[in-house]
Amino acid sequence: MLRKIYAIVMLVCGLFILASCSTSAGGSEAPEDFPSKSITYSLPFDPGGQSDVEARRQQPYLEEYLGEKIVIQYKPGGGGSVGWSELTNKDPDGYFFSGINIPHIILQPLANDDTGYKTEDIVPVAIFQATPIGIAVSKDSDINSLEDLVNKAKESPGTVTVSGSGTYTGHHIAFLQFQDIADIKMQYVPFDGASPSVQAFLGGNTEVLLGNSSDLLKYKDDMKILAIGSEKTFKPLSDVPTFKELGYDMTAGIDRGVAVPPGTNPEVIEILEKAFLKILDEPGVQDKMYEEGFEPKTMGHKESLEYIETKTEQYSRIIENVQ
């Protein structure tokens, strides 16, 4: 009997030691110990972009809340895919998270099987900011409303030119979505980035612009903004109607957040989620975002997962219709 009890005790101790060794060797750290060292905040784009601006704004708050140093690194390449591929292959210990952009993390795998990552392997912590995409024409255009644009496109299918940033991006999907809902055909002209597309439009190279809210706000006196892709009235451009208000059931924009590798401890995710969302309650943070032409968002882990799933289904249908 004593031998049997001794054997059971030794077995339990052995399992405990094995579990302890497994935790210390990698994987999810016990939540009560997290964090206990510096954390890497990886950005899949070059320095100076909006992802970088937001990360730098968040950095001191995160260090205050979490009590550890936040080290920002840059991993540009492939429109973000290089950084997101690194993210999905990192140890899920909570000490590495990456900025994410939607729809990029959805559209890239849908359009290309060789991105190095899958959308479902990206585990969102929070979505904290959006850049609504709006549609505009030049100041001296004879188009004065979204309905005018739709009518012109119907009268001359395929002749109205629209500038935007890249292919299978937020701008491109907004173009495809609007065409589908309005039942029109226009010509999309992709540029290598938002800034070049705006400059091409301002230079008269295209008739229409699909632009980020920050750019629309900056150049609002040089154009007529017909609609904005926010869910509700966009505070910095309060006189611009949304697509929905004009009868077109769509939103358009680029959402920004952070994600951790698959397998990260749910309680660690919760700690990070609370830290990121808490920043938005700090005095002046949301006001500053609006001043810069951005829309604050407060979507936690679960809500972000559901949002990405919904957007994936929506974008899949749109892409199927054009292929």
C-alpha cells in the first residue's frame, strides 16, 4: 500500500516538474508573472507611417501600465507580409506582438497563397484606430454628389478613372465594393502608396480619388469629398455624408491594431488588451487622433476576432465576383 502511495506521489511530482520545465522553456508564461521583461512591439512597415506614429504614442503608456520597457522594431516588406509571417512563427510567450492592418491581413492570403502566413493564425489583441476611406473629385469637377458620379459612370462605363493605393488593399476593395453595390463600372488606377495616389489625383491624372481620411482632411480645400466610409458621421469631416447615409450599404477603411502569435495564453492576451484599450481613455488621446484625421476604436480581443471573421467572409465574396 505504501509503495503504491509513494508511486502516485512521485508520478504527480514528476508531472509537476515536467510542466514547470515546459513553461520555462517557452510558450505561455504564468499570467501572475507577466510581464517580467521587455516586450517587442514589431511594426511591419517603415518608420514614419501612421502605424509608427500610433505605436510611439502608445509606447510610454504601455510602459507605465505594464511596468516593462516596450522596444519598437521595424520589419517592412511585402506590404506587411514579412512582419506578419514573423509574427505567426514567434514563440507565444506574450513578449512579442505586432501591429496589424485590416484589410491587409485578410486580402493578402486571399489573393496570394504564398504570403507566409494565414489570417486565422493572427490572434488579435485589440483594434484601436481606423482610417476611413472617402471618395472625392476635384474642386472644379462637374460632379457635385455621389449620385452624380454614379450617373456619369453608368452613362460611360469604364471611362471614369479612380486613383487609389495598391491592388488588393483597402482602397482597391473599397473600389470593388462600391462598383458592386452601385452596379457601375469604373477604371481603377493603383499607385504605390496613398501619397502618390493623392498627388496624381491633385495633378489631374485621375478624375476620382479614393483617399484616406487623414489625406482628405489635409487637402479638403482642394477637392469635393462626396462620401466617407465610416460607420457614422466622421467627426473631423462632419459635413461629409457616409456611404450608408446616401443609400449605399458599405463602410470602407483601414483598421489598425495589434496581434500576438497563435497559442498565446488567453490571460496574457487579456492583460495586453486592457493596456491597449486603457490608452484610449487617457485625456486628449482620442482628440489628438481626430485632429490627425483618424478614428479611435475600442475593440477588444473577442470583438476583433468576430470583426475579422465577418470581413473575411465579406471580402471573399467581393473577390469571387471579380475573378
